[in-house]
Amino acid sequence: MTEPELLLIAADGHTRALLLAELQETGYNVVALPSLEVALAALATGRVHPALVVLDTQGDPRADPRGVGQLLNFLEEDVPLVLIVGAYDAHALAPLRARVAAWLPRPLRIADILTAIQRLLQRITESANQ
């Protein structure tokens, strides 16, 4: 069985490379993009069709409440968003928390991200099988 496509959005190149490597090593098909702006364009043009999205807000000027809200509006209802937030971002993005499938505050471990993704993808699979 082919793993579903994940969309990873992280402005910081080191973070993006580390998360991409970990997710691919775990067996996921991952499309990694350098910014929310690029991701929104890819979604709008249909270049990506993710089953799940991971957004790291750190260092991305578009990852503000308006940009994240726009991302949530682009995603289909059954596509969960894992949001990685820093302390400053957490306060600004708090109004969107109820619309996010997993809210992961920094500092965090890679294992926290992998666990959240596995849990959400398992829910998707279970829902599809019912």
C-alpha cells in the first residue's frame, strides 16, 4: 500500500531538511515546500493533493493568522493540519487552534511530530474503512 502524500511547509531550511528526512525514513511520501506562500500557490493550482499538512510557522512571514486561515480554507475538510508554533506565534494563532488537528508548541521533539502524524493518518484510514 502506498503511503498518502504529506505536505511539509517550513521556512527554515535546516528544519525542513530534518523533518523531510525523518518523514521519508518513516516511509511517508512528502512534498516539502519553503514557505506558506509557495504552498498556497501549489494548492491553488492543484500541484499538490496532500492527505495531511505539517506547517512550521517559525520564520515564515506569511504564517500569521490570515495566512494560516487561508491555508485552512484551501484544505479539504478531511485534510488535517499539524501546526508547529513558537511562543510568539502561539499567541497570535490561538484563535485558529480549534480548526487545527494537532497543535505542537516549541520546543518539541521530532517524535512528537511523528506521533501526531501517525495518529491523524490512522484516523483517516479508520474513517475511510467505515
